[in-house]
Amino acid sequence: MQTVYDWVTIAIFAGLIVIFLQRSVGLAEDQEGDNVWLYLPPAVALAVANYLGNEGYGAFAWLTIVGAVAYILLVIKPVQLKR
């Protein structure tokens, strides 16, 4: 854990894990439409962003992090967004 990319991606990934675990032990109606495969794209994106950041491609790393967070908010929906 030497770079800011390590800290940011691990923090977001930890939040993703908490969302998954919270939903996996919740009520059946809370789990409707929630599949474990939905969590794979942001997890992979965060790993790629960490790699890109550590290799010196900061702009691409931040774009990938923003994309992963957008996916989490729009597809996994940990919070209800107002429209």
C-alpha cells in the first residue's frame, strides 16, 4: 500500500464487499435481481485502475475508478438516487 491508487481502490472494493455481504444475508425481497456476477465488472475495473495508477497512467486510472463508481451507483444501486 504505497500509492494513492492502492488506498482508493482498496477502499472502494471494501465498500463493494460490504454491500455484497449485507445483501447476501438480507431478506429475500432485497436480493431480487441481485446477482453475484454484477459485482465482477467493478472489481476487475478497480484492479485494472490500481495497476494503471501504479504504472504511471494516472489519468486512465482515475477514469477507470470513476467508471467503476458510476457502475456501482447505477447498476448495483447501494443508495436510491433521486431522479
